[in-house]
Amino acid sequence: MLTTQNSPVGLRSRVNELMANPNAKALVIGATAVAVTPFVLPLVKPALKATIKTGVTAFEKAKIAIAETGEAIADVAAEARAEVQAESSSHHSPAPVVTAEATNAES
């Protein structure tokens, strides 16, 4: 006679017990992916390749747009810096003002 400690464990209860463990779920998913990949990859390869090409193209366009934006911002910053330097140099060393009276007096 079998007691509760020595009772045989059914396959279904064993699978349920394993699936309750998150690590076991990850292991089963990984093993299934490895086993199925050689059969599925040839079927999805064209779509996967097109998706990757689209991503690469989008990345290149974004990279160019970011570079152009950075260049435009650098140009604006350089112009602003030049204006600030011009304003500060005109305030620190004012040029002599030549009036019509001073020009007539010298003649």
C-alpha cells in the first residue's frame, strides 16, 4: 500500500510544479527557441532582413539629421558669440567720435 509520501507523481502535476518556477519557464522557452530556430529561420529570414535594413536606413538618416542639427546649432552659437564679443569690445574701448565741428576746426 502506498502512503502519501511514496505516492507516484503524475506527469501533469510534475509539469505544473516546474512551470510554477520562473527559472524553469525561461529554460523551457530558451530550449524551445533553440530547437525551433533551424526550422523557422529560413521562413522568416526575408522579413527579418527587410526589418534590419529598414532599421539601418532609419539609423543612418537619423544620424545625418542629428549631425546637421548640431552643425546648425554650432553656427548659431558662433554667431551669438561673435556678436557678444563685438558688443563687449565696443563698450570697453569706444572709438573716438568725429563730429563735423572737429573736422572743420582742423582745416
